[in-house]
Amino acid sequence: TDPVSASELGAIKCQVCFLPGHGIHFGAYTCRACAAFFRIVSISKKKCHFSPRPTHKCRNNSNCKPKIDGRWFCKTCRLTRCLSIGMSPENIQYDRDKFESILKSSKNNRHLQIPNTVESQLCISPLVSFSNRREKSSKCIDISQIVKKAVAKLLNPAMIRNIDSTSNLEQLTSGFKNLQSGQKENIPKIDHITLAHQTQHFNSSMCSAAVWLGYSDRFKTYSDMQKIKVLQAIWCIWGRLEGIVMTAKMRIIGKCEKEQFFLTSDTLIVYDNFSSDLDYCSTYPFEEMKYFFIPREMFHEDVISELVKVQPDDVETTYLMSVVCLQLTGKRYGGLIQEEMEQFQDILSNDLHEYYINNKMPKYLLRIKQLMRVKEMFLRNLNIRMEKYKIAGVFNVFNRPISNLEFFTVPI
């Protein structure tokens, strides 16, 4: 007989839920979802509370049918349907299930042996030990002047002439291009971040973010308190994104090598033998804090590589940075601020659509997917950083007092 084509297979319905099927699973033609359901039930059937036994009757007198979306009201009837069409637990390869394999192994071995690791072979403790802690200083790191300057730029922006016909996205793009226009291409390379470098980074990121926000007509309509809250939420994120974008641009034109990162416009970090002076945040030495300062993770190496592939233009880059910042701001505060941030994102999305149409790019779905992939990569890395900061909080690792703590809620 002739082989069945993919289109013909797609037309065959699942015998359980009647949605498009996938193939033969455990003795019947079903979709992936129903196959997974049957496998899960069969593996845990001894403990399953919805197995088709007389003590567990259907609330609908065993007359359940799948809904239009394929979902069943009653799991008992769904399982009964699976068995009635010939699906058999005997067709399941139990050894493929990790949980089942572990149970079998534990029955055969009274005592599960701890797998060998480098630490166990060398008799080294796998635990992090903060043993060489320096004397804790009560001296507070004062960044109040940086905050004061940034807030002044935020609430009293320089006179910016926006053409009436320009969109908010175009306005923010103009601001971003102006801020990056002074970027130097050839700057000294460093592999050690001092307190001065970090202070310069705080100043550059906070003030640049404040100036950038002031380009948007939409942002200008916010109250002073709303503006300050937005700045508190985004400045460190915006600063890191700016560095990521600049690093990607420099790599494209051959002015920056792999495993190098532009922390500021005149600070280029080299990953090899990277270290940092942690006086601004901790009393522990850098050697004991490397878990929290992995360069490829801190500087989002995978995001930079993806940007080099995608090569977004200035408008697309600004949209990407804006959406990330607005989303995180809404997540931080919730309520009315989150609603406003979502409305702002909708405005920028419409602006991007108009930009593509005006530039004769009607089929721009692929570009959107590429930008969203970059966004998700950045947010995933940020979540990893957040989890590490939670661990740091348990052990009070970042114990150096610092002024204006409200500006340091989101880690970079």
C-alpha cells in the first residue's frame, strides 16, 4: 500500500477526544495529550484517585463526552474511553520513565549510593564556605548625589523638540541614538572593576535612563511620583540593556571581541580573569562571591550573540528595550501602574507596526519573533540572577549598607 501522507494523518481524529490525532499510542490512534494522560494514569494507577473503580463513580452517570476543545469533564470517563478503544498499560515502556526507574532501583538497593563527584573524590566539601570574612564596616555607600542628579534630569528634562507627527517609539529611538552617539570605539580594556568603575556605572545608567524617558510625550504626562517610580524600576535594567546593545554593535563592526563587554561608554571589560572590588555591596572577598558574579551570566553573553545574529535597527532595539523595562516596572508595582505600563506597551506596539508598514515591511512577523526571543532570553537570565540574589539574602551576603535602597530592588 502507498504510505500515508502527513496531511492525511493530520485528518485522522484522536479516538479519545476527537481532535486531530498524532499516531498510534499504546494500541490506539490518539493525540499527544491523551497519550500522555493515559501514560501518567497507568504509571501511577495504584495511587490514582480517578481510576475507573466502582468506588469512584462519574458525577454524570458515566455519560461524559469531550468538549469542543477536547477536554473531558470527568477523568474517570476519559480513562474508561481509553481502555474501551484498546489502549493497554502493557504497551507502556516503563523503563523510559525516570520516576519509575528510580523506584525500581531503590527497591533493589536498600541504600542509594551518592554519585561520585570531584568534591567527594578529593574529600572537599561541596558547600560554599564564607570563612575569610573581613571586618564589617558600618560605613554607608552614599549614592544620594547620583540619585539627586538623575531625578533632576527626570523631572526637569532639557527642551526637546519633538515633531508633532512622530510617535512615542520614534521619540524614544531619537533619545537612544543621541545617548549612544558619544560612544568611543577604542577604549582601554580592564579585567578588574573597582569601586570607581561601579560608581561611574551607577551614574551613567541612572542619568541616561532619566534623560531617555524624557523624550517620550506619553511619559511626560505622568505625575512626578509616577516618573520616579518608573526610574527606580528600570534604571539598572536599562543600563545593562544599553551595554548589551552597544557590545553587540561593536562586535558587528569588529571593534569588540567575544567575551568582552561595554560596562559604560569608556569601560570595556574582559572576561578572562575577571574580578571586582565588592566594597560597594559586600564585606566578603570576591573569591568567595564568584557564584554571584559569573561574567557570561552577568553580561548576558547569549543575548549579545543573538543580537549579533538578528542585527535589529535602532527602532527595533528601542522597542525591545522599552517593552522589557515597562513589563518589569508593571510587575514590580502592579495595580494602576501595571495597567499604565501595559497601555504604554500597546502604544509602542502600534508604533512599531506603523514603522514596518511605512518602511514597506508588511511581512514582519519573523522580525517580531526574533525580537521576542531576545527578550525572553534576557528575562530568563534575569530570573536566574534573581534566584541567586534570594540565596544571597538568606546568608546576608550583600551586607554593605547603601543609601537610596529603593533604587536597588531589581538585580542586574
